Amino acid sequence: MSDIKQIRDTIQVYFDSMYESDPGKVLDAFHPDAKITGYLEDGLHEMTVDEFADFVGEQQPSAKEKGEPARLEILSIKEAGNTAVARIRDDYLGMTFLDGLSLLKIDDRWCIYNKLFHVEGPAD
């Protein structure tokens, strides 16, 4: 399997974690030391992977269970050796996010090392 395909698969697991409110998939997609950082209306938010996994798991019922449309757009992936940067757009919790994901390849497996997020506005 190509690296780009593996990176796309990791991004899909990340998105599925939120869409399905599945904290286990968060842990599958992210490196244990990753940070999730960005701005919401009330200011800067920073989370560890465990905090993010707990947050995702608390969103019940999940977007999938509520029948919300799944929106994930992979806008770009730039790979350089065992590192990559991806820009994605997704809808979550009624908002459209523009995410910058930094990924690492460790032991032949791609994982998200950092996520920077920006809220573009309400989800369509």
C-alpha cells in the first residue's frame, strides 16, 4: 500500500472517530504525544490525545447515530520522507473545521502527531 493511501486511511480513521464518537479510533489515528490545538469562539483550546479521545467519546448520540451527513474533504497531502502535512475540511458539532494535520511514519505506520484547527463557520 502506498504512503499516500496509508495517510488517507489514517485521516479517515480520525474523521470516523468523531463521526462515530469513538474514542478508540482517536487513539488509533493519533500518536500518544500529539496535541490538538485551535481556536473556538471562546478562545484558544489545547488538548492531549487522551483529553480529545474523552471529548469525542462524550458526544452522544454520535453524528452518525443522528443521521447527520458525513463531510470530509482532503484538500491536500504533502509527503516528505517519513513526515507529511495534510489540510482537510470537515463538519463536526455543527461547525465546519479547517484542520492542518502533521503526520509521522513510525514503524511503517502513519499517525497524526499534531492537529491545528480553525472554525470556518457553521456547518452547511
